[in-house]
Amino acid sequence: MERTLSIIKPDAVERNLIGNIIKRFEDAGIKIVAMKLLKLSKAQAEAFYAVHKERPFYGELTDYMSSGPCVPMILEGEGVILKNREIMGATDPKEAAAGTIRADLAIDKEKNSVHGSDAPETAAQEIAFFFTEYELAG
Ligand code: CMP
């Protein structure tokens, strides 16, 4: 069964939107098989987003991602990588389809409430960043 990494980002945790976001995944038939609430250090945020190191927004993005708690989760289901991306909507909430998490809840393209892996290889890397096999529910 396919797995992906989802993160409820600091802007959404701060606004008490954890339950709202998890309900959308559960209502779509997606299973949460691991979950934690933690605050990334600046160095951890830099490591997680290393692929964006050359982007002009890297400094701000990693400041923001280390500014407060976030909720990384492993989601499981058939085609869950794509399904999660559909439920999240486009990176910029102004471009996200109606009814998606980002259209409904995100603040802007940086504080966009959720992260989701974009492909099987990144899903595997991102899951390993946050979780060991001992932390999986099954
Ligand atoms: P995410 O899916 O977590 O992957 C990279 C993140 O960088 C993205 O969501 C946004 O939070 C952030 N991001 C992408 N583009 C921009 C931008 N132009 N300005 C600021 N932040 C951005």
C-alpha cells in the first residue's frame, strides 16, 4: 500500500486546525499510520527543505517551519501521494481549487498549512526524516 508524508505546518497548528485537516484525510478514506507533534530546529528545517537551498525563499521558509510546532504524519492508501496533493490543493492558496485545504485554510504561499511529498522517492526520504520503523502503527 502506498504511503506519503504529510505535515500540518506551524500556521495551521497555531490556528487550531489540526482536527479540521485530519478530518479531511479520514473522510477521503486515507489511513494515518504514524503521527507526532514536534518543533523543528532551524537546522532540521534546513535539512528537510535542502532541495530548496538555492531558492530565494529558503531562509524565510526554514525560519517559518521552525517557528512553532508542526504535525508530521504518514498517510497510507491507494494512490495516496496524488490523492493527498489533490486534497491539499496548489502551493499558492490563491491558485488552489475550491474545497482544498489550501484554498480553505492557508494564509499565503509560504504559510500554506500543509506539506505533502510529491513522488514515491521523496515520500520515502521524507518519511525516513521523521519516523523510524518502530514508530509505525502496523
Ligand atoms: P511545500 O509543499 O512544503 O514545499 C516547499 C515550500 O516552500 C512550499 O510548500 C511553501 O511553503 C514554500 N514556498 C514555495 N514557493 C514559495 C514562494 N514563492 N515564497 C515563499 N514560500 C514558498
